[in-house]
Amino acid sequence: MKRTTVCLLLATAWMMFNAAAGATQESEQLYVPGEVLVGFHSEAAMSARDAAVASIGGQIKRRLDPINLLHLTFADRTVPEAIAELMKNGSVEYAEPNYYGELLFTPDDSLFEDSWHLQNTGQQSGTAGADIDARSAWDFITTSPSVLIGVLDTGVDYTHPDLSDNIWTNTWEANGQTGVDDDANGFIDDVHGYDIFDDDGDPMDEYSHGTAVASVIAAEGNNAIGLCGITWDTQIVAIRVTDGNTITIGDIEYGIYYALTVGAKVTNNSYRHFGGYSQSLSNMINYACTGGQLFVAAAGNNGEDNDNLPVNSRIYPASYSPGCIISVAMSDRIDSLVTGTRKCSNNTYSGYGATSVDLAAPGCEVCCAVRYSLNPSSPYTCGSSGTSLATPIVTGAVGLLWAQNPTWSNSDVKTRLLNTVDVLASMDGRMVSEGRLNLQRAVDNVAPSTIADLTVESMGRWSAAVSWTAPGDDSTEGNAKAFDLRYSTSSITENNFAQATQVATGAPGTPGTEYCIEIDDLSSCTTYYFAIKTEDDAFNVSALSNVPSGTTACSGQLYATCPGEYMSAEPGSEESEAPGIASTERATGGVAKPLNVLSLGPARPNPSRGTLTIGYSLAQASPVAIRIYNVAGKLVRTLVSGTGGAGPHEVVWDARDDGGRAVPAGVYFYKMLAGSWGSQRKVVFLER
């Protein structure tokens, strides 16, 4: 019944719930008998709320005033009957069952060291590099001691030798009196967190799931034992919301509230709940969002597209809409999304969704900790799988990012994670980022070094040739991602750089590679200024380069050229360009320095009455195409299509189309594409 009415308001849908269901059927439902979650309109008077509670003979188990929610218990009626009665009260906005949930993790008993998610070298038939690049990330940052990370789960074994130093300690309660709420936060004896499930101050894990999750986030690094978490030093707040068998929406909500109360910046949520959309839980997560928190959630192990499922069949809480949710899918050791024909060794799959899932992280056969008491000599296991383990990898990344950038908002952190993924074909159209977490790129905050040798090599009447030396990605090391070369008729500064005209360039090569490029369509007799910046694959941008200038010629040489290219020397008068007058012959220019050139040269002769020669150059071996188009944009002739080697090249056009027919007189454009770089020039054919 509920699935057929999902387009209605939730309150209306619940009024249609089968109120005739008997108490004997309640055990077959997916919710807690004798409990209901009731949301009130914000303007509802206290007397009206009391009347609603009294109408079902209810008792208040918990109250969450920030979202106007009461968690009620009652007897002598079914949950549907209680909801129907509550909805008669105009102060009630919604009422819903306290649905159960389940953990999204399947342990496996095979024990072997295989932390491929941190550094994949191809072990166990994996693909080298199909990891989060943690080793490189730790060159930038390894710890997040100032960040509190809430783990809503089965609790955490805070005595585990690989976790004990990374467990949050509430000093007020640790140094206070037993049985007293020493810090007046509403929770008694919450020294290392709180046990919401049993309502006491001891969140010790009795099941291992929460300990496994916490170890993926923050197993102590560089301590010569066991595992290494994403962040080596942080503060894990243990929030026990389940015993491993039973988890309810009400306990989840109260766990989120507790995390906010103690100041956790992010919570890990490796579980799902049943019953479809819950207004109360959505409201609670939204409240966490407004409090600046991030809510990292598992996308589920169903192997299905959450976007295409009915609303009440989707994986929640990962599929809720509040913007602070980061929904995490699972990838495997060959960088595939675990769905379809791909599955983990324990037959686990990953949920996905182009709009409901944000990114993926490794989750197949991951190493993690178990309760210390289970095996004190080696309290670890490898081979565990599920989005439960992919999720804490992202949670750990959040911790590092926030430690590195403490003034960032939750939106800033989420945006950074999604913008710096490794985009993968297996995830195309299946999640928002279409990629798997790349921790190194996310925490890379070192910009490429500043280019200081930008040089004007030559100036023609309508063009300029400028050169520079490529810097590194991180200062002077590694390959950067892109150049941003610009010019203007005014001097360029940091403040006006974005307003200057941008020039398409090729991707940077290794540090120290020298580049030269020709800039066309300039005005004659005009002074131009040039500047360049470099960007790496983590969106770090270098400072502004030096700003050289040059003045285009008023007569004489038509085009500027890079050293080593053919020069276009005009015979001495502007009339030589008039129809019927042939252009000059080619002359070779001197080589100022051994440049790796990426350029498309001028056609010679131009104008032409017959064949002409086009010069071009590649900085490195790459796919290249040169095509001729008429003024209507129609393809006339493909001159080059294939892979070219580094260095200068020439191609001859015989003024014929791809069918071998002579082209009519007129204006044509020749365009060059080399990788991501492109350029075009104009040529004129005269009557023969």
C-alpha cells in the first residue's frame, strides 16, 4: 500500500496505512512494536502536544526539540492505529513507525595482510594504482587530532591497541563523578562516547562492526603494529546505536543529536534502515547539516540503481536529500564499480545512482580490526567487504581535509572530495562525481611553482610567439595539469588576470620542458602584455608569472614564429597581399633554444593559386588531426589524421577536397587538434 502512494504527503500516506493490522502481525513488520516517532508543527502549543501524547496513552521515551520530535512508547494498540489516532491532532505534522535497519558489512575469515585500498601494487590480481593514493597523500598530512569523528555503529573497542590512542576522551566525565552528568550535556558518564542502544555511558563494541569501521578511519599509523587508518591520529567518538542485530531510526536520530552535542564534525553511517523514507530522520540529518556537520553514509550492498527504485525502496539514509550527506559506493581492486558481473568474494555488490550517490571508495576484501578480546594475538581480519568499509575511507578523508582546512564549511569539504576523484569509465553516469576517491589529490595543497621566464620570442604584424619553461605539479616535482596563458593590451596583474584573453595551450610536460606557442588574431601596431599560470590536478594554481610585453609590427613580417620554425617574410609592401600577387618564399629562422613546440604555423604561400604548405609542431608524440573547412564550416579535406611524433612537421594541400575535386576560390580555414589542444588559421585561394 505504501509504495503505491509515495507521491502523496507523508502524513496522508500514513493515514492510509493499514490500521486494521492486528497486534499479532506487528512482529512481522519492519518496525518496533509499541513505538512511534511524532513530528509537530513548530507553532504547536505544548498543550496540543500533550494532548497528542495522551490520545494514544503514550509515554515520552526521548525528545529532540531541535526538530520538534517526540519518540513515544505506548501499549494496547498497534503502530498503525497509533499513527491514525495521532494524525487526527492538528498539531502533528507527521507520525511514523520506528523502523529497524541493518549493517552494511559482511565479514570474511580469510586472514592475510592486503591493504590494497591504500596502495595497490597489483597484489591478489588487482590493478596497480586502483587505490586512493594514500601513500602520496600522507606526504601532505597524516593526522587530524583536532577533528572529532562520530561512529554511529555497534560501539568501538576503545581498548584495542591500534585504536586506544585515537579514541576521544571527555575530560569532564573522565575526571568527574560516576553517575553524574559532569559536563551537563544531558548524557551521564560519556567518557568515550555514549551507548544510545542501552542508554548508558559505555559504548564498548560487543559485535566488531563498529571497531572495524573505526579502524579503517583511524587505526594508529606508524606504530609498528596492525593496520594503518586513513588518518593516523584523530578523535573517534564511539556512538553505539545497535547491538549488531537491532538498529532503529529513533536510536539513529538520538545518535546524531549526541554527535552534535559533543562537537563531532562528521559522522560515519555504515548501515541502512527499512521502511522507506522517514521524515523525522531526514529532518534530523538536515539539522546536523545546519550545525556544520557532514554525514557520510553507505550506498548499500544491493547492486541496484537507487535513483530508479521507488522512493520507499531506496537505500536510506544515504538517499536522503540534505546536502551534507556524502553517499559512498564501493569499488574493487581493479577499479570497477561492484555491480552487475562484478562482485566481491562474499557475493557483495554496491548500490549506485547518478544523483543519489556521490563517489566510490574501495570496499572489497578490505583489512580491518576486530574486537581485541576475540583474538588478542592478532585482532584483525582481511577479506571483509561492503559499502560499510568503503564509507569510513571517505570519513577518514573528511577528517584529514578538515584538519588541513579548519575554516572550511561542510560544503567546502564535500565539494573538494567530489572534485578531486579519479574519474572512471565504470562509474560514468552512475554517481555524481563519476569517480573513486583520490586522497592525494584531495589533500594536495601545494601549487605548481611560478613561471618566471615567460618570454616574447618574436612579434609579427598580427601575431606573437611566446615561450616558457614548464614547472612541476607540486612546486618543482611531477607533471602539472594545465597552463593558463593570457594576453591583454593593458598590463596584467593578479586582479585583472581573469579578464585577459585566454589562449589554448597543450598540457604541461615534465618539469623543465620548454614550450613556445604562436598567438594569432592580434592587431597591428599594438602593444600586448602576456602572463601565465599553471594548475595542477588538485586545482591548485600557481602565482602569476612575470609579465613581458611586445608590440606588433605596423608593416613587414606578417606572423611571429617560434625559434626553429619557418619565418614569413613579406617582400616589402602591403600591396603584396593584394589578389593576384603571390606571397614570398620561405626562409628558415634561427633556433634560440631547444624548444618543444606545440603550434600550427601559417600556410605558405598565402594567398595561393595552387598548392600550399602548412607547418606544425608537436611537443610530444600524440594524436593529431589537421582538417580544412570552408566558410560555412563544412569539412573539405582531412590532411592529417593519426599519431605524430615530437618535433616539426609539414603537410601539403593541393587545393582539392577529399573527393579529389579542385576547390573553388575563396576563404578556407585549417584546424589542428593535438590531444586537448586546438588551433586554427585562415588561408585564401585565388582564381587559377
